[in-house]
Amino acid sequence: MALNPLKRPISVTGVAWLFIAVGTIGFFYHSPELLRLQKDAFVIELTELLAFVAGLFMLRRQNWARWLAVAWMAFHVVLSALPPIHGLVVHVILFAGITYLLLRADAAQYFRNAAGAAS
């Protein structure tokens, strides 16, 4: 079955909306910390904003956003490996799943053909 290079794979759509939701919910959840000028609040809000941006621009077929999403998840794996390591296994599983979905052949073709579709 031939892949339609113009149609966004459902896996990309799902991951993109997941990142938009996580970024939005996380941003508003942590915003009181930023307002109280708590330590690390700016960095936390920045990472939530990056998740939102990655999701939004994956929907807009930007290849760099796919790589930003993978890097964002890798960053969270590293953070979860620091003591205490409560979420390490969960983050590794999420990282593996998201990376698989974003690097599959259908996703790669979708992002690769972005330049040709714009013209």
C-alpha cells in the first residue's frame, strides 16, 4: 500500500496533540510558581512552552519540530534519572514510543515531503 505523502499520519497527529496538551496543561499548572518567582520556575515554563511549540509545528509539517519533540522527551528521561528516580521507567517507555512513532517511515516521508507540498 503506497503512502500518501500529503496526508498526515495519525501517529504524528496524535503525538502532536499530546505535546500541545502536555505543554498547555503543564504551563498553566506551573504558572503560579512563576508568579511567585520560585526557583527553576522560568526553566520549567520554558520546557512546557517548547512542548507546545513542538506539537503545534508538527501539525504544520515542520521537520525540526519532530526533532524538538524527541529532544524534549530525551531531556525528560535525563531529568527522571536524577534522584529521586520515580518516573525513569515511565519516561523511558514514553520516549521509546514517541520516538518510534515520529521516526517511522510514514512520518519521515510526511516531513520530508513538506518542501514539495508547499510549492
